Amino acid sequence: MTELLYQLDSYLKSFQAQVTAVDADNRGIALDRTAFYPGGGGQPADRGILTIDGIKYTIQRAKKIGDLVYHYVEGDLPLPSIGSTAVGEIDWTRRHQLMRTHTALHILCGVVFRDYGASVTGGDMDPLDGRMDFEFETMQRELVDQIQAAVNKEVAAARPVRVAILPREEAFKIPDLIRTKINLLPEGIQQVRVVEIVGLDLQADGGTHVQNTSEVGRIRVVDYKSKGKINKRIYIAVEDA
């Protein structure tokens, strides 16, 4: 099993680990612990560097397969032996941009749920850009402008962002914990990671976030579209304040 260091410390930029498995066919290296986010929930996987036995491996993606996180190597460098010590370094600029974007989407989700009672039907993100789909029948520019003003008010409110890992039974006692229309948590998951924007939003989530909404920057709604009768999409850009 790979220990997921990012779950409780999204600001961890480097770490030391041991190689526990090697996938020679796909050039993947599994570690006993990692700070690389392996992707999921609309957030892309981290990139960075693994240094093992003096060799620097460029990692363009990571992926969780079963209980292991594999880090996929670029190029044709020889793969390490199991038991080797690895030092990992996250591409921090990209990771922090994704943290800001992910928290921005939670702010958007929290505002829309609080003010309009609309559930999320989907979402996706890249560094400093994201989109989220909501159960709205109609959407016009005036409504979008109101939403943009409201989300930036929450950024300015400097709300703390807290992370906790709770037993499944305890987590599901929280009202409205699952904000998506489909419950994405399989029955087999007994520990639920919960992300809370204090006073605004609380939901199950596996991704990385900033510690305070003030760290997000300015949120700008760049576009909106109808994706169905009761499905409207909002596109955002995250900018420096």
C-alpha cells in the first residue's frame, strides 16, 4: 500500500520513499509513500522528479492502481530495483495552481448550493482553469455576474480550509456531504476524506487544496453554456489578486 502524504499535507513539496514495485512494460515505479497526487475527481495528476540511485527520472503522471501509486517515467533510463531509496520533488508551480483552482471550484460549488440549491453534475480542471456543471434550468448573464461577485466575496472573506479523514459511518451523517448528483464513493471505502471551507462548504473530496480562500486569487467567470435541459456549465479562470 502506498501512503498518500498529500492527503493531510498538500504543501509537501519533497519526500523520501522506497521503491516497492516496478512495472517494466509501462515504465512505472511504485513507492511506499508519495506526495504525488495520482489524479481523480477532475484534478489532473502531479508531475515532478524522482531521484533514485543518482538517476533523475522525469515523472509526467502518476496513477493509483489498487493500493499502489505508480509514477510513470519518461525516456528510456534503466528502471530502479525494488528496495531502492527515492527522493521525490513535486512540480510545485503547477501543483499550487491546481490547488488554487480546486479550492476555487469548491467556493463556486458552495455558493451555488447555498444561494440556489443547485447540485453539481460534473466538473474538470487544469491549472488556473476549470469548469463545473450544475442543475440549473436557465442561466443568464445577470445570474452569472451575481455568482462571480458572490464567489469573490468568499475569497476575500479569508475562510480557512480544513481537511479531515473520518470513518465512513461518521462522514455520512454530515448533511449534504455528497454535492454531486451521483455518489462517487464505492461501498468498500471505509475512510472518507472531507474538505471544509469553514462557514461555506463541506464535502467529500480526495484532491489538494490551499489553506485559506484568500490564497485562491480572483475568480473570473469566462463563459457559460447550456449542456442540457437542466444542466448548465460555468467556466472559470483563476487569476492573481
